[in-house]
Amino acid sequence: MQLYALGLNHHTAPLTIRERVAFGPECLGRALHELADGQTVHEAAILSTCNRTELYFTGQEPRYAADWLARFHSLPLGELSPYLYSHPEREAVRHVFRVASGLDSMVLGEPQILGQVKDAVRQAKEAGTLGVLLHRLFQNTFAVAKEVRSTTAIGANIVSMAAAAVHLVERIFGQINDLNVLFIGAGEMIELCAAHFAGAKPRAIAIANRTENRAQALARRFNARTMRIETIGEALPGFDVVVSCTAAPLPIVGLGMAERAIKARKHRPIVMVDLAVPRDVEAEVGALDDVFLYTVDDLAQLVETGVESRQQAVVEAECIINTRVNGFLHWMQARDAVPVIRTLRQHAEAVREIELERALKLLARGGDPGKALEALSHGITNKLMHGPTRYLNQAEAEQHADAGELVRRLFDLPNS
């Protein structure tokens, strides 16, 4: 029985594919029961977030899980296959350790993924699909993630434009949870920013985009509302934070629009983060007293200071993970030997019981106790040595040296 990780994530699949194979809370229990059928798959856990859908399972053939994933979501396997990855044993262990430690995240070192992994484990446990092997794997996973967090600087520095945007807003307003946030655009950068801001739980999120379908897809992920891009001017006074990144050739937020918004807000401050090139917000807007305007260059300065430190933390984290992977695989190998050890002990116990019964019968007939003990010891020795001796005698000539070395190591014999 092998351990596998199979799935897709933001590295391998676009949002349009990821959202089609996501598992909602309402169907996760049923999915786990269907996947872990007890024949092809014995243990299973499903990690499903906005950035990844991954199956962790034990079985003999990973293709079954790929077939099942496609069937469950009513997708042709051929359409899904190009985006899937499959990791056997060592790579599966390493992968889940990296995921939980934030090394495989869209934002390097982000902490939310560990909680999401813990939720996946809890759900698998409730569904009854978390067996001994996966239970041990995830307990090790949590320990590794904790060690990475506590001994490296993996989450200590700003290394993305999205994180920098949140940092700047927090620096001005203090907290985000009572702010209204508007995202203009629906591309990858806005997706990253929305994920960061959503993690800080703002009061409300709105997404304005020229393509309605794209805006709605993002809105569903972040519990946001959508609006038409041409209505931004009249809606702008209701927002404390505006993050914009579109491919528009001309500015979307002009000086006049910003002045009217500030007046309607009674001069309450507003933060505008313009990540577009060319700019979505006219440069003159930054001169207004109550507007804090940051461009992509402003954020780049913050990011640059954090990248080097966090990259060094990645090196340290990978070393920790590699060591812990070896430790877990050693446990798995030792676990595979348990049935043999159990059988060996049962055999030795059976030999002991037979010889003890013979000795007791000899004593019951009035036999010499000394001779009974000697017969007991000889009987046990002869029976236990019978297997190794026959193995050595039957070994082929070219295998005799290896057979002898194996027996020497098994019984810790001195070199002759």
C-alpha cells in the first residue's frame, strides 16, 4: 500500500480550472466516502482551497484517484489531466510538509494554509477516512510547519505587492476589519490582493471589472459584491481603500472623480493603491490632502527589502523539511516490518510453549530436573536455529557470502 498526493494548484492550473474541481463543505463528507472505497483507496483526506485541490491517500494506483476526481466533478479526464500532478511516497510527504509550511503558497510563507490543512484533517477524521498512516503523516506535518515558523523568518517580511498593499493600509488606518475595500480589475494581481485583504476580514469587498463573469468568479471566492466599472465614480465615496490593476489605456480614477469622492466623504482619508502600468489613477490625485496614493514603484521598494531575508528562510526551511521527510519515511519502513516482527515473535512463542510442555511432562513422570532443563534449552535452540541454518545451507554459491553476512547481522555475530 503506497502513499500518494494528487491534485492541482495555482502553479499548474488557472482559476477557471481550479474552481471547477473545488470541494464545498456540503459535499466534502460524501466525496471522502466515495474516494476511500476500502479496496482501491484505503485512507483519504482532501485539501480544497481557492488555490489548490489535493487528494492525500493510500492505495496501489494513483490513476484511480485522477479518474475519480474527474468523475466527481463531471469533467473529462483528458481536460483535467494536463493540470494534475501526482507525487508518490517521498515526494508526497515532502509536498505536504512544504504546503503546510507556506513554501508552496501563492504568497510565500503565508500562514492561512496551515489552518486549512488542519481543517482538511478534521473533516477526514469526522468522515472516518483518516487511518493510521495519514494520521501520523499529518501530525508530523503540523510539527514541521511549527518548526519552520518558529525557527526561520519565513513569514517575517513582506515579499509580494499584495502583502505590501495590506501593510500600507494598516499603517494608515490601523485595522482593516472596519473598512470598505474596492478592487478595480480581476486579473492575477487583483486576485492576490483580494486574498490578502480578505484574510484581514474587511467590513465589505466590492469588485469592479469590465468582464462581468470574471468579477463574479472572484466575488464568490471572497464573499464580495460586483459592480459595473462605469459606476465607480458615484460609488467611490463609500470606499476607504481602492486597489486597481487593469489594462486600461487611460486612467479610470481621475482628479475630478477623486475630489468629488473626498468631498462626499467629508474629508475622511482614502487609500488608493495603483498597481497598473499605465496608471489607473491620475498622478495628480496623490496631491490631494486626504488621499494616500501608492504606485507599483512604491510597493516594489517595500517588497525588495523583504525578499532576500525570506529567501534565506526558504533555504533553512527546506533543510528542516528534508530531515523530517527522512524521519517519516524511516517510520513507514519500520511500520512495514511490523507484521514480520509479529510473526517471528509468534513463532518463537510457539516453540517455547512446545518445549516447555515437553519438559513439564518429563518432570511429571519423575524425570531428572537437570536433564529436563537441558532438553528444554536444546529443543528451543535447535528449533530457532533450524530456519537460519537451512537458509545458509540452501544458498546458491554466488549468494553464499551475502547470506552469511545477513545472518551475521541478524544475530549480531562477531566476525570469524
